[in-house]
Amino acid sequence: MKNYYDILGVSEDASNEQIKKAFKDIAKKEHPDRGGDEARFKEANEAYDTLKNSQKRHDYDTMRKFGGTGGQQHPFFNEDIFGDFFSGFGNGDMDFGGRFNFTQGPGRARTFRSSNRGNRNVQVRMALSIKEAMMNNEKTINYKLPSGRDEYATVKIPAGVQHGVTFKFSGMGDDSIKNMPRGDLMVIMSV
């Protein structure tokens, strides 16, 4: 497993500001348009993409702590199970800043319970080559629902899709809770 902290040259307890600065320094030096090392730039971009997002960083740190299978990402961690687990706490954003202000007075003390309980969204990553990203694509993907059942879906990806873009396919997610609308399928693009 790649060490994203080493790639960016920051410590594991680096702040988001330190991570951002480290990435910008590398990007200025290694960007292919400026004659830099494209592989180094892509590696730094991948590291920054993971570490700048608190949820992805948490998942990555958990993977590093508990290990994977032969350096590959363990399928258990492939879907955003941590986001689903914490979905009652601000839709998985883990943004405790504005949503969890418990000092807003007695009427607002329980705002963290306001999230509705229902079928969850299912997140999957879809990898495309740069060449594929330049064309319209129609791909059939396989994903597991929280109930353990396999699902298949054919998704259409438009030409020019960028890394990190998420496509939402309504009603194709979790269906564990009967008499509730199905969750959505969220397909996150990796170009």
C-alpha cells in the first residue's frame, strides 16, 4: 500500500492546510505541462485526493492500520462502509463544524438525531483510463448491497468525465428496509 503521507512529505498528523501546501509545492514542480515528472505528479494527486477528504483519509488510515491483502485494497473497504456506518451523523461528511453545535440552546440540543432512517446509498468506484474518459461509455457494473445481495447495473458515462465526479443513479441502492424507498447508487469516477 502506498504511503500517501511520505509521497506528500508530511507527517501523519498533518493539518489539511499542511497537506494542501505540500501538494501545491509538488504540483508546481512536477506538473507535466511545466515539464515535470508526470508519474510523480499523478502519485501526489492521488495522495492529495485521499488525504484532503476527512472521510477518505479516515478510511485510508484505517486500511493502513489493519492492513489489506497483498498491498491491494481489501474488498471490505472498497465501498464506503464507514460513510454508511456514520450516515446518521451528517450524511457521512463527518463535518462536525456546523452541524453539531450542541450549544445552540435547549431546543437545538438534539439536531444530530434529525437524520431520517431509511435505505442507504451504495457507493462504488469505477476506474476509467484517460482514453475511455474521452469517449461516451456504457458499462455494466457489479456491486453488493448491504444485505449481501449482488446487483448489476448498466451505467452510461458521458465523454469528458473527470476524476472524482460522482454519478447518482436513483433507486438502485440499498433495499433492506421494506416499505421505504430504495437508496441511490453513487458511482465515483477514478480516471
